[in-house]
Amino acid sequence: MWLLTPEDVRQAEFHTKTHPFTHRDCYDADEVDDFLEQVETTIAVLALKAACKELQLEKERIA
């Protein structure tokens, strides 16, 4: 597992396909869903790291 970088997010590209009813181009939903899962994982890991650091700092402050 790797964490997304801001550059990864900026450079994200998704294939398009034609919607069968509207005949308009739309992003591939599976690709977008996969990317959103990566974004969610990255945010969760970074939030957990921040919370751990905050607890560590609080522990040091109390000691």
C-alpha cells in the first residue's frame, strides 16, 4: 500500500466511455471508485498518524 501524494491527485486521469442511453461521454465509474478508495485510505492513514503524534505530544507535555 502506498499513500497518494498531491501530485498523484492532480495527475489522476480516468478513461471515458459513452453512456448507453444518453450517448454522452462519462468517466469509467470503476476507475473513479478505485481512485476514491485510494484517497480514502490515504486520508485515514494520515489522520491516524496525526492522532498518534498528537497523543505522543500530549503524553510528553504531561510527563
